[in-house]
Amino acid sequence: MSETDAPDPALFDEDHLQSRLALIRKYVAHPIPQQPWDDRTPALIPFHDEGDGVGSLAGGGIIIGGKRHAADIPLLKSMNVTAVLNCASGGIARLPMDEMKECGIRYAFTNCRQDSYTYPLLHEKKKVPKRPGNLQRMMEGKHESEERIICSQHLEVSNSLFADIRRQNSARDAKQPVGNVLFFCVAGQNRSAALAAATMMLHGKSLEEVLIQCAKQRPFVLENVGFQRQLVELEAIVENLLGRATDVLQDRFSSHWELLKQARQSVSRQSSKRVRMMVDDEDEDVMSITSRPRESLTHTKSERELLTGTKVEIELLIPGLCTMEVRIPKECTIPTLKRYLVHHANEDLLKYDAKPAKVAKSWVVLAKFGYDDMYDIPLETEAVELKVQLKRMKAMFGLTSRLKNGEHYVTWNERCRFALCIISIIRLPKVPSATSMVSSGSSDQMKIDVDLANGNSDDGMDLAMHPDQVPWTFVHEERPNAPATLLENTLGSTHLRAWDFVTGEALASKLPIVFSFADDPRDRRAFMSVSRSANALQKFHAPGEGDILGMGENAVVHRVQLSFTKSDGSHRDENWTTVNVGLENGTRRESFDSEDGDESLTSPEADWDAAVKRPFSLSKMLVFLQASSEAGLAKRLRLANLLNSDRRVLYFYGLGIGLSTNAYNTKEFKFELMLLAKYEEDFATYTLRSFMEEYLAREDTIADEVQRQSIHKMQSEFSIAKVKVLLVSLLNAFRDLTLMGVQAFDFNHLNNVLVSRDYQSVRLIDIDGNAQGSINYPTLESVSKGNVSPRHRIPQKPCLNVDLNVLLPSVIEQLILGKGRGKGFVSNTRSEIWRASEEDGKSKVREVLMENFYAEVNGTEGEQKTRALIHVARVAEWFYALMKKKSPWTNWTHDIYDAMRCIDHLPIS
């Protein structure tokens, strides 16, 4: 029997692995210190070459830390760091890359996408074809498969980097300090620690030695039980290869054997593994980790595009999934850029999901390396006009654009960071076959590039309006001992993000916030919970904790406070724990001077105290985002703010993105687009409906004594003059809507109007109604078929002119006839007036007016009653003509200005 025909050795002894797992948990995987925690010192794991003294660091060492440590240049210099390896899911935005370069600190990264139990950080098991053991089996075409453990690219990169640093250390001048490598992820707990321990083992250090060092300095590392398992498996592989390196073992673990050979040669010749490096904006070359020459390298088409400058490699974060490197045209329009990013998300991720899908509705947000990761700009005209986007990109990041064929082409660079926030998807009919997973050839890629540049993505239709789209959700299981595994590793944070309609400035909620939702939009209670946990498991308390301002047919409204973000991260206050904080500087607010002197890029507002509107369903959200719908109107109202100088219409800030979790499955999350308006304490949640209910309430129907006294006081003090002030304010607000180009307003349920506590002014809110008010909403099907714009159609009912004809007279009748009398009394009295003769009808009106507004003099005699009777007679004449549309008020409900003239003639004492 040949050696290849021999029985395969058992991969692992499970009992031995369990004993080694117990060893890990003896030293590390302890609870992380309670937040907030000032994590200022990383853990240095020294490496000793054979024959060195115990105190020698001739071989250098690996430092385990988080992103805070990577951003602290003085700390890196004090610990003799000559290279850093980013073990997080892509780049960390706020790293001081220029300072690193000046200090001779090399930066490399390996895209460890997840800190999850199942993520193959060190290796993964794959089925590979098994070589036939003899010629007969080969001739018969019997190809069996076997399971092999293949090293991850992350381990290859970390091993190569440490080998290079050790090589440099061995060649250094004796007077030079020994160089160390910082392995860092977000919190410095799992990914960086696991890679550091694995790399040390490949270079000859035992797992227990590494654990002892970690226990002294960072005992909370390696909480991830999946990474623990991979470490003890790697230990067993290394021991087997070094102890009995048979051909079978070397073949079975060939990738590990190559890494071991590389580690053993680390003090001789250079290694060959290339690592992705950050480069300067001006440097178009692709650097390897040691910047060594590559004379014989044959470049692929994609590499040639990088070298010639036609494409640039950028970082793409898909919140909730991962970070990936993507190559985009160095100069292209924003729509073309988005098509590239969506294409990569579809082809590299969603297409191969257990339930294949493609992106429907999404937002792209631009940030840049070297700046705070919340200092960004959305590249979406729903949120910010294109002109403002271009100005902000130049002012914030120095990105320039030029006009070409009537379109603005932006020049991107390697420091650009894009987030593709997926809102909805379209399910694909079937899982793609294994053959379809092969990457496209150069000719296919060339066709894809042409299609994307010309806008010919997917099937050519606007998938954001596709009728079959569903919300995109992702699943994440948070772990008790992992600090903010969801917040930090897949998102960055759970702070609500928003951008000013006019200036494009970015804001973030002062506290982290995760909302809740239900699949059934009718389940309103499920939308009320809110978690404000920072860097910890999400905790949802009793309903109402989420500052609920109101809830209607279409949406729930929360109160959230937000701060403007700064490029240096100084907007982060004590509510951000130290795990989140990188650079710490002043607290100034940036302002930008545009080249044409436009001052619109500086917002006059201070921090936002916002009313955040969250639609209950995806369909309602997609509709309210339309240009002719509420979000579009809200942006136009802000841009035409002089027409709303009296703020009778709600003052809209901008749009935002927030995270929510399923109230019945807290492992399921999704992103929502939200509309932010200004919260005003004077108005709070006191709607016109609430006011009318209190105004009409009969005292004998109110059980609560305090409430009864409050309502009695309001009713007794409410004069005809106050009725007129309230009506004038309401009609002025309608007039302002007309001036702003709003064609209609859903006034039917009275909850769209807020009333001030002094009853002298109103604010109009919810200017879309419930898809039937201010705009005639198109259906998703009609839009996808390219039908005409909805603004060319007649508005649906109820709209403004209908409200003037029906609801406004009803409101006036209730204000005049119903104070403290109830709706039934108003209805009966109105019918009585209509059936009576003109004189009897007016007499009835006078009688009710005296009872409602002059009760204190109604049973007396004297001058006061005489004046009251004169005033009541004039009001009765006005009201009777208004109610029956007699001269001069026959047309008073035809338009807003006729109505204003009519109310203006209401006599007051």
C-alpha cells in the first residue's frame, strides 16, 4: 500500500482540544471591564528567539490593541511600533495615516469581516478533490473528495507581516530599538488577539506562553468561542507538522506547512506574500508590504487599470454585512459610482446568500480616511441637492469635479470610504449554480464596466420603485462578553445619522439609539421600544421609553437630540465611551467658505432637538421619499424657507438613517430612512384634535378632578377673540402652504395640526396625509411603468379645497356652538338652525353665543349685557351667513384667500 493509500489520520483528538479550550478559558475570555472603560494600554506579547535571554526582545513582538491605540501616535512610538495590521472589517476611518508615514510606521490591513462564532478567521474546512491512489482508479475516473483545512488569507497576511518585521529587526543596527507590530481591531478583543496568538504559534511560541502574557495585560481577549476553537485546532496542526512531518501531513495541511516554512525563514530572505497597503493620493502604484520590486510580475487587467490611473481601489462598507475593497473609475459621475457599488454588493454578496437577492433601495454615504467616520455626506439627492453635494465634497475632502457632457464627473482617490446602506432588496428566483460563481473574465468585465458607466445595470429598470421589493434585514447575535459586537464590528455605531437639507452638514444622535419594528405595520405597540445601550447588549425597556411624541396611521414620531459631527471627532462627548473614541481635539464647529461666496453651507441652527418620523412600512417609507411627497416637499420648504418665516408650517431639518430591530426577534435588524423636523416645546404633542376634544368636553363626562378643573379653566377663558386668533393662524398656515407650492393638505383627522398651549398659533405637520392628502401619490406599479409625473394629475381627496368646503365649516361650527356642550349638541343645534326660518335661526345662534361666551352676564341687566347683546347679534349675523353661504359669504370656501377674508370679518368685542 502506497503512502497516499494509507488511511487518513484523524484531524484532531477531541478530548485534547477540549482540554486546550479549558486552558484558554483559564487565562483569558474573562468579562470585559464595565463600560465606560478607559482602555489606554494595549498588551505586548514579546517574541524570544531561541538562545536569547529571557529579557531579550531581539525577535520583536506583537501588540494586541484596539483602534484607539492605533490612532495614538505617541503611544505607538513609545512602544517601538514599526508596523500596524488592521484586523477589523476594512480601514478605520480616523487613523492618522500621514503621521504614521512620517514616523516610518507601516500600515497594512486584512479584511476580517466579522467577529462571529462561525467566521473562518484562521482557517476553514473545504471539500477538495482527492487524488486517486492508483492508476486503475484514475483510469476509471473515480474522483473522490476529502475535507481539508485551508489557511485563511488573514493568517497568511499576518504571518507575512510579522516575518518581515522580524527580518528587519535581525538586520537592524545594534543601536536601533527592536520593532514591534500592533495587531488591532475595533475593541482589541477577538480578531486582533486571535491573529496575534496564531502568528506567534507559527513562529515558534507556544499557545500557553501567549495566554500567560495576555492574562497579565488583557485577560478579556478571545471571548469568541469560535476563534478559541480555531486556535486550538491550529495548535494541533502545528504540533503534528513539526513533530511528524510526513508527506501525507504536509500535503493535507499544505497551506499551514508553507506558513511554517515562511516563519522559519523570516530572518533570512524576504517573504512573498503581498498585503494591501494604503497609499498617498498621488501614488498610483500598488504597494506590497515591503515595497519590493516586482520585475517579473504579470499584471491583470484590473491591476493595469490601477497602475494607469483609470481606476482606484476604495473601501466599501455595507453596514450589517462587511467591508470590502472595490475598484471604481477614478473619474465618474455619482450615479455611475453608485451603480458600481451596488453591482459589487449584488455580485459578491447578495447573489450568494442563502436567499439570493439584489439591492433595490439603498443610500450611498461618502467619508474619508483620516477623518471622523461620522463626518460624511450622503450622495443622494433625496437628502441633499447635487450642487450642495459637490460643494461639500470639495470643502470637506478636497474632491474636485468637472462638467463633461452636461454631467458632473468627480475625481475619487484611495482615501475615499463609501457606505452602501441597503434599505430594501428584490429576491432572486433561485440560488445561482456553482459555475456562476466563477469571476468574470476580462472581456466580461469590460462589458460590465461599459454597462455600469452607461447606466445599463441589471434589467434597466429603477429597482428602487420595483413593486416586489421587501425590507432588507440582517441577523446578528450579540454576545454577553463581547463589547458591542454589532455596534462596532458591522456598523461603527448605532447613533441615528442625519443630514441638513440645505447645507448637507452631518449630524449624529447624542445617544446611541436602536428603534423597534414589527413585520405587521398594524402592530403599533411593537414600534414603541427603544434601546440606548452603548457598547453593550441592546436593552429594550418598557414602551414609552423611546420619547414617543405621537403615532398616526402611517408613522410613529420620536424625540431625538442630535449634534453636528466634526472632522476631528470632537462632537463625541461623554456619551461616547472610550472604545468609540479615536482622536480627541477641540470642540469647534467647522464652517466652509465656498469659492463663489455661497454662505448656504453654514447652517444657522445649533444642535437639533428633532421630532423623528418613522413610517410603519417599507411601502409608506418609499412613497414619502418621492420628490412629490412629504420628504420632497419638506426639502423644498427648507430651501424656500423665507416663505415659512413665521414657522406656521413645521420646520423640517432633513433626512436620516436609523437602525431598528424586530420586536419579536431581537437578532434581526434593518435600516430605516426617517424625516426629521424641529421639536418645539410650546407645541409638543398638542394636536388640533386634542384641543377640540377638550374644548367640546362636558364637565360631567370628565372623571379626573384635576383634568376637569384644567378643562373648565380653558373653556371659561376661551373668548370669541381667541376663536378668531386660532382660526386666523390656521388659515395663515394654509396660505403659507399655497405659497410654497403645496397643492393640498390632509386636514381630515385634525392630528396634522399642532396647537400652541396659549391657543394663539398652529403648526402644520405630516404634510403628506395618509397617502391621500397633499400629493396624489403614484402607485409603485405606475411609476415603474414610466407613467406621467403625479404632479400633472388632479390631487386625490381629501385635499385642501375639500377641507375648506367640509371640515373648516365644521371646525368653525364647533368653536362657535360647542364650547363645553359636546359634539351631539353641535349636531342637533346645527340641524335646528338649518330647519328654522332665518329669524328663528339667528335667534338660536344668539342664544347659544350668550350661553357659551357671556354666561357671566346672561342673567343680569345693565351696560355690560347690552354691549354683549350687540356683539352677539353681529357675530350671529356673520355666523348665519357663513353657515348657509349667504351674501357676502356665498363663496367663502372657494379658495384660501376668500376664507381668510371671511374669518377676518368675525366681529370681536
